[in-house]
Amino acid sequence: MKKILFPTDFSEISRNAFVFALKLAKTINAEIITLHTYEFPQVNYIDMPVYLPDIYEVTELSNFENYKGHIPVLHSIAEKHQLESIKISNVLESGDLIDSIIEITHKEKIDYIVMGTKGSGGLAATFLGSVTEKVINNSHIPILAIPEDCEYNTIKRILFTTTYKTEEIEVLKRIGILAKSLQAHVDCLYVKPPHLAVDDVIMEDWRKLFPTEEVSFHSVHTVDAEGAILEFMAHY
């Protein structure tokens, strides 16, 4: 059975993204592992070290109680969408969120990460500087980042932006596996400045690697990469 990691802070954004995690789990026959992290407060009581264990104990207990109170909310979301049969396990850890995600990804052999992200003012506003961006930059598995205003719909098309680098081939293969499970089409989009030519030989090599009709290749010459991506998504 495949595994989906769902980092959550129990916010409305996370609850919305949890629906996507549930739907994906149902489609690909996966279980979900939720992850919530917290950090101990920075205490400068150097002269009173005796209080530190008490402070840490209270912090740990408070976070556990908060965590325990939110878990039923996730289960109620699953029930609301008639997906209560999905296996869900929950992890509470102290420490840095990014480090915890990377660690559990390796330990549990996670296949996908699903997480919510704040922002609706274009790609840059949605991802840059966010926790999601840091996870994307530090993880080597597919990540579904769900903007706060997204509503779940059946996934029929997947856009894969590429520069036709060799290391991207394996990524596209994994996307292809996901697309097959979803019965979705994959569009590969190559965006380059007008003064740089697209190497037709490389594109043709990729077409041979992915001969299926469910993968198509497109190229756009422009200096506005974000605009080209948004326009492509709106068109298709």
C-alpha cells in the first residue's frame, strides 16, 4: 500500500488540503500519515535551570492536548466525504517541521506529500518564501501543494514544466504513474526566452521515452514564465 504524508497545523488551509489527501488516497489505494510538529519555547532562564524541565513538560502536554483535540476533526472530514475507510495514522513530533518531514519521508518510505499553502496571487505569491517552497526544495518525492482557495475536482490534466534536463526524466516517470492511477493526461511545458531555441532533437528523444498518447509536449518562447504557465493552465 502506498503512503501519503500530510503535514498539518490544523488550520482551515490544512483542513481544506486534507480533502485532497483523502481523495488521492482513495484513488491510489494509499494510507495517510498526518504530521504535526511543535518547538519548545526559547527560554533564557540560565540562572534557573531547575524550571526548564517543568517548562518543557507543560509545553509538551499543551501541544499533546491540542493535537488530541484536532484529530477527531480530521476523522469527521473523512466521514463527511464518505472516506472513513481510509487508513489514517497520526504523528506528533517536537522539532523543525522541514527536518521532521524529510525524516519521516525516508523512515516510512512516503510516496507523496500533500499539504496546504497560503496565497492566491499567482505562482510566486503562493509558493515563494513559504514552508511549502522549503519542502519542495528539500524533498525528492512528488508534492501536491493545495492553495487555500482550491476546491477538489477530479484531476484530469497534470501540467509538468520542464527544461528537458536528464534528471527530470525520472520525475516525469513518477508523474506518469500518478497520472495513470488518476486516468489523467500529462502536458509537458517547456518555457524559454525568445532568444534561445528549443532543441527539437531533445524534445523528440523525450517523445520516444514517453510515446503514450497520455503525455504531450508543448513549448512556449517568452520571458514571462509564470504568465505562460498560468495562460496554459487557463487554456487547457
